[in-house]
Amino acid sequence: MGALATRLLVDKGAQIVGAIGRSPDKVGRDLGEVAGLDRRLGIAVEANAAEVLARGADIAVVCVGSYLATMRPHFALCLDHGVNVVTIEEETVFPWTTAQEDSKALDALAKANGVTLAASGAQDVFWLNLVATLLGASHRIEAVVGRCVWNVDDYGPEVARHLHIGRPEVEFDRHVATFGWPEFVARQTLEALVSRLGMTVASTSSDVTPVVASDPIYCRSLGVELKAGEVMGTIDRTVIDTREGARFELSMEGRLYREGETDDNQWDVFGEPRLSLRNAGVPYRFTTCSTMVNRIPDVVAAPPGLLSLDEMPVPSYKRELRVSQPD
């Protein structure tokens, strides 16, 4: 994801002043080479994040992990150096209920240093703002039901291991029964949507279901072929009931794809009138990075603090990256 974001940043005229990595295969190499570009950028990937951040930048583009507890030290280091942060880390989309301590601490740190931390990605457009716009045509909302499908192999081995790809179904079930399952981006996105609509959460429930291979299938991220009966993905589902009576549901099906399958985004609104929205073949991996890059001027111009997505302006296309610091 960082490599793709690098290409988009270069295309839009961003001045990259440093690159931070941890893989021995990347550290010391030119960022252009690491990102698979057709030219060198004259920026070496470095392992010492503090040294890179001390040189100064308008914003840090962070593509590392998915949960705020893991990402807190990474974000804190940027904020301590007076650098804004835009990230594809999913929990920061709306962290106030699932990561209260971490989000409050980072919000205070960002404000103390006069900078902003915000998350973005495909959900910014396809699961929040497009849906909120569609609901602008509603007279009465009874239920809003979303379903998205995304390719696990687009996001590398860390995500594949997180979803227990290649594990027997019985082991997956045992793990969930013993340790539970962390709530993924479905909950955070729905909570941001409910907040954007001015509604109040009454109750929340989440569950996970394994997607099991019926035939052998190859996992590119892990370099292994799965056998029938092994986990090839998961369906993470969150349901929110509001005090106003409307119900919101989102199911995220992340799994390995067979040839010809593509990402999909479907939303149905039940009430008056009955509405639907579908984006067939939406490339979530690309749009996660392209939306994040388009968000950079918004984050730099935003007031200091941790801003969840419901507090950000509607995303828009940026032909080139021009940022202006707030007064």
C-alpha cells in the first residue's frame, strides 16, 4: 500500500522529503526502486523514523497496521515532531468507542502540537460519503444494509495471516471461541455514518463467519495453495440499532478470489422510498490509496486533533497536491 501511495504522491506533484521502512529488503534502497517506479527519487528508505521526522514535513502518510493500539506509537512519534498524519489504519475512521484511551491520548497530543491525525481510504467514499449522500433522498429510514467484497491477496501477508488464511475451519472456530475476534472496519464505518446523520447508537453487535474453500485455491500473499476445508476468508458483520429507530448493517467479505472475480460494493436502503446503490468492480486497494492521497490537503488544513471521518469535509478530487497550513 505504501508503494502504491508513493506512485500517486509523485504523480500529483508531492515533494517527498523522507521514507521510513522496517523491512531489511527495503531499508537503504531508493524509494523509487522500492515502489516499483521507472525512476529513482533520490530518497533512501530509512529505519530511524525519529531522524526522518526531525527534518520536517507537512504530513506523514502512514500505511502500517489496522488497529489503533498497534499504531499509537507510530502516530505519536509523528505528532510529537509536529507532523500531521493521514493513514489507512482503519480503526481511526471512528475510534471513540473501540479505542477510547488511545484516541483520547492521541487527540490531546495532536492538539498540543498543533497538528491533525485522520484516517481515510475506500470506506471514506464508498461506505460513508456516498451512502450519506444517497440517504439525502430518503424521507424515512428503516434500515440501511451494506455488503462489500474485497480481495485478501491485494493487501499482503499481514492481512492474510490476520484472517487466518489457510487454517482449518475447526481451528478458526476454536480461536474465535477462545480469544474472540477484533471488530474490524465495519463497526467504525457504521458509527461514523450514524454520527454523520446526527443519530445516536442504541446498541451494537458484531460477528465473524469463516469463508471456507470448497476446492483448492492459491494464496498469492502467503505463497501457498489452500486445500478444501481451509479458511480462505472471513465475513465481518456489524449491526447498529439507533435510538431513532433506524438499523444499520454492514458485512465485509474479505476472501481469496478466483479468476474473474472483482471487488463489489452494494447498499440497500429500506424505508420510504426504497433505494439502492452499487459499485461493481470497484478497486478497493487502489481507491484506498487514491482517496487517502486526495485527503492530504484536507488534513493539513483541518483543526488540530484526531478527527474521525464524520468530522471531515466531503472528499473531493485533487488534480495536484497543494497544501496550506491553517492559521
